[in-house]
Amino acid sequence: MGKIQNSMQLLKTSWGVLKTDKHLATIPVISAFCSAAVMAAMGVGIFATISKVPARSTNPLDGSVTSTQYQQTPATYIVIVAGYVLLSVVVTFFTAVLMAGAHERLTGGTPTLGSAFAKASTRLPQLLGWALINATVGLVLRSIAERGGILGQLIASTINFAWNVVSWLAVPFVVIEGLGPFAALKRSAEVLRKTWGENLAANIGFGFINLLVMLVAISIGALFIAVRLWMVGIVLALVIITVGAVIVSALTGIYRTALFMYAATGYVPQGFDQQTLQAAFRNKKLGIL
């Protein structure tokens, strides 16, 4: 409970940073549009590469009729893998852009969208490498979940959660310190030995906030739908979900950057309290991690 409370305090501080640099929230918006474009292109590619196979289905009223089934082809799998990797590249790059801007602010600078994009662009080769690793892990876990039944889904979910926690600080190590993807993953795992509780609390906390926003959006939308204002209800729900996702994404980037700075170098970011940051780390004298 103490870890979660401390995470909420750090979250409030991150909100203060976001209010100072509201343009940081535009980065997740751009990322969302780019991600949507990639997914749309992938959808078109899948539709264009699947094969239509004639099949027979029996109608009890008039006998057999011809129907069509869709089957994936080798080209379809190529489109899926390529789209998944490209989506990982987009998400990774914009995460790096957000963290670059947050790092500049937390070290006393005045970030702009231009400066944030410029900083992330200097790490593009390393970011591409990390995106490829992350996409590969995701594809493997997806395959396990699809082919392993309930047990496979359980195993994939467990590994995915562990991977997200261990790699939580990998992108900051890449964009801020310029480490390669494997070196960044190694350093992220090392820092995890000190920040494990905060990492877990953060992953659970941000997931809870997203769920809360979703429930509020559905409730408000349902009220308007109940009085037959369908379009108003649907639009309001979508707007609330979108705005909530953008804000949470921006806060997550600021939070991760601040925790990284203190964990990696001991530097207390501007606006953050040292005592609160210290509470994010386990005392080695009290545990084995």
C-alpha cells in the first residue's frame, strides 16, 4: 500500500510538470494518429492478401448453397509481421520523443516539440533495435497465446507482465544515455533490483487509472443513450477515453523519466521531492533485492 501511495504522489508531481509543458501531451496524440495509420494500412494489406476459398454449407430449407471462406496466405503473415514491427517502431519512437522532452524539462530546460523530436532522432538506430526486440517478444507471446489454449494464454500473460516490468526503463536508457538495446535492457533489469516495487505499483496504478477512465466514459455514454441520444453518448464516451489515454500516456512518460533519472544517476529532477523519490527504492539492508 505504501508503494502505491508513493506512486500516486509521484503521479501528482508528474501532473504538475505536464501542466507546465502542456505541449508534451500533443506527442501521444501524434503517436495515436500514426499508430492508427499503420493499423489501417495493415488492415488493407491483410484484406488484399487473404485468399477466398469456395465452401459448401447446407441450408435445411433449400439444400446446399455455396459460401466463401477466407484463409490467410504466406503474404498475409508477412503483412502481419511487418505491420506489427512498424507499429512497435512508431510507439517506441514517440515514447522516446516524450521522454526526451520530459528529460529536458526535468533538468531545467525549456523543451519544444522540435527539441524533443531532434533528441529522439539522434537515437534512431538504437530505438529501431529496441523496437525490433520488443516486437519479436510480442509476436512470440502472441503465438504462444493463440496456440497454447488457456494454459498458453496464462503463460503468455505472465511473461508479458514480467517483460513489461523488466524493460520499463529500457527506453530512457536508450534515449537519454544512448545505450544500445541490449545494454539498455540489462541496465533496466539492474535498476529493477532497486525499483521493483515502484515498477509494479506503476504498472498496476496506470492500468487502474485507464480502467477508471473507461468506466466513467461508459457510464456517461450510457446515460445519454438511455434518453435516446445515441450519437451524443457515443461521441462523449470516445472523447473521454481518448483524452484520458493521452493524459495517462504523457504522465507515464514523465513518471518513467523522473524515476530513471534518480535511479540511474541519483539526480533529483526539478519539481520532484528527494524523499518521495527515495521512497521508490528498497533499502538493500531490508531485503535480498
